[in-house]
Amino acid sequence: MGKGYVLGFMFSPDMERILLMRKNRPEFQAGKFNGIGGKIEGTETPLQAMIREFEEEAGQTVTDWKFLKTFPAGDQDCYVYYTIGDHT
């Protein structure tokens, strides 16, 4: 069993916008919008995974993620984070 998943949301400084990605996979999310995230790999902590996933998917290094909530995702957990920034 893996270590779970991370999911992050970046809000604009004025809290008027949120960065979402149109997903290609997994198949059940294809074409839908969601936050940015993915699987926790190897010895990563959830926070390390969130930083890596955002860099891979959004092309920006963001390290000031704030933990929001954990919820069950099948037989694993999903760790939800948020940050405030301006992704351009």
C-alpha cells in the first residue's frame, strides 16, 4: 500500500481566484477541474509531495503550503493543502 495522496489549492492574494487544472488522469477525473496533486512517493512527507507535485504540474516552486485537512481516499489518505500566491 502507498502512503497516500496530496491535493493543493492556490488562492489569489485577493481571494477572488483559485488555480485549478483540467485533469487528464486518472480516467475518472479526465476533463474535470481539480486542485493540483498526486501520489506521495518513497520517503516523502505529504508536504514534500505537495511541493514536488505543484512544481511538476504548475511549473512553479511553492514551499509555503498550509495543511488544511486529511480525508480518506479508498484505503489511503489524502492530505489537503492551500497557499496564497499568484501563479502566472
